[in-house]
Amino acid sequence: MTASNQAVRHWERVFSQRQEQGEADWLATLRSEAFERFTAQGFPRAKSPNWRHTNVAPLARVAFEVDKGAAQPVDPSTLPALPGAAARLVFVDGHLREDLSTLPAVDGLNVASLREALSSGDGDLQELLRTGSPRPNGSFVALNTALMEDGAVVRVDRGAKIDGPIHLVFATTALGAPAATNLRNLVVAGALAEVTVVEHYMGPAGAACFTNVVTDVACGPGSQVLHARLQEEGDEAWHVAEVRAHVGRDAHLVSLSMASGARLSRTGIHAVLDGEGAQADLLGLYLGRAAQHHDHTTLIEHRAPHGTSREVYKGVLDDRARGVFTGMIEVAPGAQKTNATQSNRNLLLSDGAHADSEPMLEIHADDVKCAHGAAIGRLDDDALFYMRARGIGVAEAQRLLARAFAADVVEGIHDEGLAALVQERLTTWLDAARFGRDA
Amino acid sequence: MLEIRNLHARVDGKPILEGIDLTVKPGEMHAIMGPNASGKSTLAKVITGRAEYEVTEGSVTFDGQDLLALEPEDRARAGIFMSFQYPVEIAGVTTGYFLRAALNAIRASRGQEELDAFDFLKVAKDKMKLVGMKPELLNRPVNVGFSGGEKKRNEIFQMAMLEPVLAILDETDSGLDIDALRTVANGVNAQRSPERSVIVITHYQRLLDYLEPDFTHVLMGGRIVYSGGPELVGKLEEHGYKWVEEHVAAGAR
């Protein structure tokens, strides 16, 4: 039996042992269809499209347990705070913990857990959970759909402007056996709504857990949505995520993905600009040290005219860390006057660090502006010497330059509290960076 | 204060300096002139510690300590400043932040308290006047989008902030129009004191018309081949470097 088949057998056992709990027929069907897709595909292999640089074979070999259910003790002081947040939902090992969450009533805002929404027979959910393309994380999305237990459902009414971010904290505790968590989030912004949603993943060092998450974001006409994910999992964690966003007419999505945790993380961002005049800004910052591996695979689909997309992804890699960026921009026939720019730059702080950058354009319209650029480099020797010649110590000069390198990602975040948090995390990370020096 | 003895240095395996001897005492201003590729800028970079320049022989001592054993930042903290021929642009770091970090690193090494943002700004605005710089430039990234003149003013402004014991001006006059040249020269002159020494490296005499050095040296082929007083500047302007070559050749005969 191949390793991949073994992995599928394990998940078949897990799927068959799931408690049905009297689920609606459509949901049971959705799950079993998804699971069939997963068993047919198996985990991605090195030759699978979009998986050339990221090896998940070691992940597939682990027999993760799911949904242990028991409430684990969590020290509330260890949970991250986001200044100015309108609400905070805390999920521990995949389950909403109301005792740790703060959910004030806000006009036009409706926040619930997926579990709650499913059990209350929410009619829209069926449609929302069925939509979305299976690219680029294919079989992980299928596995997620088959096994999803909980997550956050955030809805914003037409015209409602929500002041302050919705902070979704997903914490993992140090469980005994390797545990998998399948989270499913939904963000639905009505026409002209404004909202910021921050997904924040964290976990303890040394825990070999697996977080598999899918988030669907629907930006109604004229809405403004900031969707951020901060991935700060423990150093032995596996993190696979898929964000699928639809951006409607004249809507504006800002997507941020920051990755600094986990042994391996793979984040797929798929933005579909399907309304005329839609705009999407994709920001990314990945920080890698030790033997960490961060993969971002993004797909921006321009399906309507007059769309604008701007993508800026930056990686800072130390020690033997590896960063992967694959960025596809597709312009459909008829998506005239599209303006798309993409940039991926990587800063290698040590000889052992490595980056792969693959920008790709596929253009089927003739009146468009598309530009992309990729770079992999080191700290500028001239700038370093200039700083040192002014008395700034070498370590501080390196930190200053690396922080400056990431500055335009931080500056692209228009929520002040979130920008400050990202800046603080970056500074802390750089303070501990070795810049290629031995530990 | 600065003692250079038999200094040999090379870059990429190619010898550039082939036995420099120079003594600079407190308060003195020395001009080092010479044709292109004579080693003038190499000397400045060796003194400030640029890693690519390898010293193969000789010594440089500064206030009695072995300068060549120090990291570039420690040389700066000891009081050495270089005005760069090509000031470096640093995107994402504002001039104010950069300079405050530099000033506080130097102050910390001297056991002085750090300047907070408020006090720093007060001092900085005052010193910017010296070279006719607008305070807004403090909020702009270091040298990014600065004109050639602004970059050189920024160098002299930094010198005023860091108050070095020894300042080395590396081709500070290059790329400056006559007004900017005068402003920059006035900025340097205002900083002269009996304790502060200056080495002016230049190809042309025009900056020296304003600075009036105490000593003038001619660097050719990696050596100081001729030294004199301020009057040497005029002679060089009149007769060119060829005159020195002939003069040296005649002396050697």
C-alpha cells in the first residue's frame, strides 16, 4: 500500500467515525460528496499542479485525530488582543468558547459560530458552503468540507459600517496525540457594507497539530472588506488554508496574509473580481526561520471590466527557511480595462534560506494593463555600511533594513490597530532573527 | 590624533594604496588631492572600515587605538565620520529615524543618555539651518528622491548632528552647483574647532577655495607624493597634476 493510500485509509476511518448528530440531508450529501473528491484525489503530490515546491507527504503520514471535543484549559492572558476590536470570538481546538469571547451587539453585524448557524437551520448557508472554486488547494478543501465542525460566520447588513475589526482567534492547546482541526469561516458583506475581519491562528510550541481552514468571503456591491489572516501557529504545526473571495461591483477587498508560525504553512488566496470596477489588494508577509516552510499560492481572476488588482507579497527568510510564492493573474475575455500589478520580493538573511517565486499571467482580453515583478535578494551592503559608518550597530542596521523592506505591506493595512499589531509582530520577529549567524 | 603608517590596501586583489603616511593633529584640516583612480576614496573607505578593502600592510591609529581592529560602527562611535561621495538611498527608513538611531548609538557608547524624539527634533531643526535644509526632509526616507545637492547637504547636516572628532569629506563637492557648494562649505566651516580635524578629499580646488586647508597632499599611484601648505592648491590648479609628476620625477633624479 502506498503512503498516500494509507493516508486516505486513515481519513476514511476518521470520516466514518464522525457523529452524524442528525444533520440536514443537504449537509450530509455535501460532506460525502466532498469526501469522495478527497479520496479520489488524495493529498497533493510533488507533481500535482501548484504543489511543485511544497511537500505535504510528511503531513499525509501523520494519523491525526479529529474533534476530541473536551474543553482544554486556556489561560486567557495568553490570547492575543487586537486594539479597537468590535468583537472577539475565541475558538479553542476548533470549538467556540463563549466564555472567552466578547460579542457586543453591533447594529448591522451578525456573528455566529458555524456550528450554531448549521444547527439553527440557516437557509443561506447551503448556498454559501457550496460555492467557491476548488482551486488551488483542491483536496484539502474537500477534506475540510467533509469534516468541518466549526468556524465563524460573519454577516454585515447592507450599508452597515462596522467600527473596529472582528477578531477571530483560533487557538490550539497542546493535546497529547496529533490533532487536526477543520475550520470553516464565512464572511458576507452586504452592499455598501464596511468591515474588517481578522483570523488569528496560534498554538503552543512542540504540538504537531494540523489546522485545515477554508474561508469564503463575499464582498457585495460597493462594499469595503479588509480580510486578514495572521498565522502564528506553534513551531511543529501544519497549517493549510484557503481563502476564496468574490468581489462584487465597485467593491474593494483588501486581503492580508501574514505567516510566521508553523513548520509548514500553505495559504491559498483566490480572489475573483466578478463585478465591474471591482478592486482587490492582496498583501502578504511571510517570515521564516529555522526549517520553516511558507507557501502562498494566489490566484486573481479578473472576470469583469474595469477591475483593479494590486498584489504585494514579501518574504523575509532566515536560517534554512524556505518561502514559496506562486501568483497567477487571469484576465477573462471581456474583462477589458483591467489593471493588475503583482510584486513578490524576498529577502534572504542567511546563506541557507531559499525562496521560490513564480509569477504567472494569463490574459484573454486585449485592452488591459498587467505588470509583475519578482525578486530574491539580500540586504544591501551599501546601505548596511552607510548605517554602520554612522554608528548604528550591525544587528540594529540589519533589523532596520529588514523592517524597511516590509514597510509597504504594513503601510497597506488601513486598520490602525491591525497595522500596529503586524508591525509589533514583525519587530519582535526581527529582534530574535539571527541574520545567518549561528545560534 | 590620526596616524597612518605605511598603509597598503587592495580591493579584489588589486593593490590601490601602496604606502601611505599621514599624520593629522587636532584642529587641522588636510586636503588630499589627486587625479582619478589615485586611491583617494580608497583611503577614506579604509579609514572608515569598508570590508571590501583589505589592508595588507601598515597601520592606522586613532587616539592611540588600532583603528583597523574596530568594526565600522565602533570607528564611528570613536568619533570618525565620513561624508559619502555617493550617499546611499534607504527606502522605508526616514532620515529622522535613521539619524536619531545613529546619534543615540554614539551617545550610548559614550555613556550619555538617549535623546527622545522631541529633543532630537529640536536639535535637528537647528542644525538643518546650518546647511539650508528643510525640516520636512526628516520625514522622508534617507536620501530617497533627494537631489544631488540635498544629499550632500544631508551629509554635512549629519556631521553636525554626530559631532565627530575627525571628519572625512569624500568628494563632497562633486555634483554641486556653486550655490550648493558655498552652502556646504559654510556648513563645514561652521563646524571647525580646535578639537575637530577634517580630511578633505577632492579632485578640484573649488571646494578648497572656501575651506582653506592647513595642509595639502597630492596622492598619486597609491602614495602621497607631495605635501605642502595651502599655497599648493593654487599651484596644482595652475599647473595640473602633471606638474607634480614632473616635480617628483625631478626630485628623484
